[in-house]
Amino acid sequence: MMRRVVVLLVAAACGDNGTESIQNPVRDTYEQWVKVEPPGVVCGNNTQYKFFVNFSDKSDNLVVVLEPGGACWDYDSCTGNAGIRGAANVDGLKDDHYKLAGFISPFLNRNSEEVPTTDWNMVYIPYCTGDVHTGNNVATYTDETGTKSVEFHHDGHHAMEEIVSWLDENFTHVPKMFVTGCSAGGVGSMVDYHFLRSGIKSVEKGYMLDDSGPVFPSSGYSMALHQKIRSAWNVDSIGVDLPAGFTFEDMGTINTAVADEFPRDRLATTYFRRDMNFSLYSYERFFNFPPKDEILRMWDSDTQLLTKLYDTRANLSYFIPYWRNVNDSHCTTLFSFAGSDIEEQNLTLEGWIRDLLDDKPITSAIEAPVPGEDP
């Protein structure tokens, strides 16, 4: 308690980082992960859902990271059968799942030198519902033989509702909120930003970085994926709660709808042009398992649609490097930012993100193909 009193006195005189005084409630513990189990929220296998919070006594700013981990919409993908690309943590979450936080995202690592969030309050949102944190359905999936079935709870939207309610109650002063995640967590960052931003009433300004989970316009090659998840996860049921300007006929409108809803907030996406992970989820099973070059051609075509859309809004930005030899060029912020820069334009991802969060001017950028890379 004495430490807290000293911090409050210093904050009152100098402000949080020189600008904001610490006003959030006094906590029982700081810089340790605390488990929260929202009642009635479940993982895909109907076991208790949980998320984790790490409080700070140095800042009232808040970073929320949504965990990655694929997606599923049938028996094979929801059970991991026969090597089909599916969803993570389908068997539920352990109480020590928080140990993955700093590994999954440097924004949750208090010892990282790459990120500006080391002193912020941290929220780690695990992923065990197979629905990019957005589903609202209990589905029964049967295998091709008709002899095996699995009941799967796509409870991602319910989880987000309860998380937002808890955060709204427990954080009474949030000068800055940064929402991010990679892959499935990236999609969730974009789709759930509306709920987090409007539901946590103390947030003064918001920031979002969708890492490698782009919600492309449905007019491109992602239409088949959008139609599949719309049905499997019953996402139409949450449509009434999404911002004006969004339409299920073109799911890419979520980008501009959120940007228009919060015009002062800064929203961004980042991913690699040679991503061979999310691109497979997007096209592989819908276009009869095409070769790599064809998959990346479709990815590039959808990228052109997305960047054109982003260019219509001043508060939407993108940072798209070409390739790195890590995780199939998937997730620019996973493990480390190393290799995620756009050298031809003298842009580092670390500097770009710092400028994003510091309200400094940033320029959308996409790297040209680099000869000899991605052989």
C-alpha cells in the first residue's frame, strides 16, 4: 500500500508519463497475471472460459490482446482431424494459460524493448471458441462417414460481452486503449473493437492494430469464406449490435464502419504480402486446394481491394511488408518485429507502431516484391 501511495503522490504532481494522473482503483496486486472466469462463458468443448489481467500502478492506459489460433466450421477443423487446419485450444484452457501471454504478443511483455506498452495495464484474451472471437452458435458437426459427431460452442461473442462488462467495471480511467491481436486475434480486434470501445465508457481515445487477420471486401476471393463462417457461427445474430455502415453482404465494410463510428481513433492493419497461413484458411478449401502461387495471387488481389478501401478514410492505415522467414510470413508482431520492416521506404514496424500510439503522423505503406525472397 505504501508503494501505491507514493505512486499516487508522484502521479498527482507529474502525471502519468508526464500527462495523466493515475486514477484507476487500487489493486491487490500489480504486474502479476490474475485469472477472471466470467460466469456462463465456455470454450468450444463447453468448459469454463477464462481471461487474464495484469494491472499496472504506473499507467492508466490499457492494452487488450486477442489470442490467435485458426478457426473451424466443420467436424475436421473443429477436432483437428487428419491434419486439417483448424482451431486452437479446442479442449479448453488451463489456469496457467497466461504463461503464453508474453510469447504470443510483445505488447504483453513488460520486458520488451520494442513496444510502448510495457507500463500499461494488460488484458490477455485467450481463444478457444474457433470463431475468431465473434461466434454465437452451438453447432453439431458430423464427419463424412456420418458415424462421428462433435458439439462445438462458438461462444466468442458472449465471451467478449462479458469481458467488456468486466473491463468497464474495473477500469474507470483509460486515457488510451490499444486493441490488437494477430491472425484470428487480428480479425477479432477489428470486429470486436466496436464493442470494446463503446462498452468501456472511461476510454478517452482508442487505437487498434489488426495483425494478419485482414477482413477483406467480400467482392473479392474471400466471399466464400465469409459465407461459410456467417452460417457456421451464426454471426447474423450479432449484426444488430454492429456499427451502422456494416453489411453482411460485404464483410469488408466493418473496416470503414468502425472508422466512421470513431473518427478520432486510429485504426490500422499489418500483414505480409506472402502470408501462407491466413491465406490458406481464406482460399485453400474453397478453391480446391490451389498451388501456392495461385493462393498468393488471390491474396494479392484481395489486398488491392483492402488498401483501396483503407485509402478512403484518414484514420485507417496499413503497414504491409513483403516476406520474412518466420511462421510462413504470418503475423508481423509475433515473437518479434525483426524482419517486419519496409526497408525500401526506411520504415520500421516498431517506429510505425510507436508513432501510431503517440498520435504522430503515419503513412500507409506496402512493400514491393523483393527479388530472391520467398524462394
